[in-house]
Amino acid sequence: MDDRGPTEAQSRQRFMLINFMRIAGVVMILAGVAVFNDALPLPDWAGILLLVLGMVETFVTPTLLARIWSTNEKR
């Protein structure tokens, strides 16, 4: 067995972090929608910012983390 690979505990932590990033991104998207529905008293630019950052955190960040932590040779 190769000793350079991640341990089971480290893999579990990485998996949990990736899923937490996705959930936090969805929460940010919902907060952005709430700004546009006047449920949160914030300016419209804050709603746009929440939407954009939430989408990046939901779709881009988990993919980048998985690619960085990949044990495959093709990065």
C-alpha cells in the first residue's frame, strides 16, 4: 500500500468540507434571493453579491478542492 495517500480520517474530513462548502453556497444563494424579495433589509448590490458568491461556492469551489486533493496523476 502506498503511504503517500490520504488516510481514511483525512479523506472523511475532506469529503465533509466539500459538502459543507456546497451547503453554505446554497444558503448564500437563498439569502440573495431573500434580499430581492425584501425579506432581508439589504441593498440590491448585496443580493447580487450573495448570489454570485453563492454560485461560485456551490459549483466551482468543491470542484477545485476535489481536483487539488485528487490522488490521480492527471490534474
